Amino acid sequence: MTARAHFRKQAEACARLGSPFTARLLTLAADRLSPGTPVADRLLGRPDRPQDAYALRFAGALHALARDGDALAAVYPPHEVPDDALWSAVENAMSAHTDRLLHWLDSAPQTNEVRRSAALIPALHVIAARFARPLALMELGASAGLNLQCDRYRLEVAGTAYGPAEAGVRLTPDWSGTPPPPPAALHVVSREGVDLNPLDPARPADRARLLAYLFGRPVRPHRPDRGRHRLRR
């Protein structure tokens, strides 16, 4: 798969998953990236390894700049601009922030979306009901470990609720197919996660990285002193 084909495939995935702006951005990158600058050369000359997710790395890096108040913020949602204006701003950012973008491209995406807990939580209740044993949670590629806290989140699906009513994270996804399992008593005795680049959401820089990989929300400048952020798509 060529780099341009990888960008187009990732754009299609973003469109399906409800991130139309990121889909548009990656489509423009597939069509308009030109060799001759360090960032473009890295993106176009990368090894043929789709699993490296260079398209998402690029989208996350640009989103981080926009959230920091870079000129990109003026062409990101909720603003609406023509494709030419958007791509011109991207090219300017690639020139003005070369070192930062190249550093960002060195690391794999870290979305750590807590919506994934919507699948984990019912599964844990099935296991707890069947075996009535304490639970040890372990995760490879844990990023910030947010999904290791899934039993502390509130999940409400198809008339069934799991987790504490006062939970700070509340998940309400659609549910189809068989009815959700009945709630069971969960007793988590340990939580362990490993990651090549572990993140701490209490650290402003790590929190900013997590938020930069949330593509389904308008851009807001990053202000680390403004209290708790809700991590969602």
C-alpha cells in the first residue's frame, strides 16, 4: 500500500466513524502532499507499514497545533473554509513547526477512547456472574490506562445500567442484538497496563496528547488549568 493509499483508507475509516473533518483533511493530504519538505518526505517516504498509522499521527499532530492556538485553529471546526484555505494553512504549519511535527510522527497514535469500555463492561459482568471470582485487569498498549478503570464508569444501555450512578464518566451507546447481561458484583483486585509511551492524564502535556487524538469534536485551545476534560469522540 502506498502512502497516499494509506491516507485515503484512513480517511474512509474516519468518515465511517463520525469524524468528517479528519476524513476531509486526510483526503486532502492524500491528494496534495508534495515531496520536498521534511514532514512531507517523512510521510510519503515511510516504510510500507499501514500498522504504523502515519495518517493518524499526522492528523493528531495538526490537531495538537490547532488546540494550542496555532493559525490552524482558524481553519478547524467550528470554522468552515474552502479546501484551498485549509491545505494552505496545513502547509504553513508543516514549514513553521517542522521539528514538532517530526517529533510527533515518531510515536504511534494514542487514542485511549473510553467508549471502548462500553464493550468491556458487559463482558466483565458476564465473567463475574459465571465464575464469582475477583478480577485482575491487564492491558497491552494501555496508553493512559483509562480503560483499566472501566468498572468505575457508568454504562447505560437498553434499559440496563452498570457502574456507580455518580461516576464522572457516563457511556450511553446504542445497543443491538441480544439483551445486555444482568449486572453482577465486580471485585477488581488489580489493574496493570504496559505501553511503549505510557501517559499520565494528570500531566498537562500527556492530557493534551490524548485530547489531540479525539477527532470528533470542535477545536478549543488547550488550557491545562481549566479542570477536568471529558475524553470522548
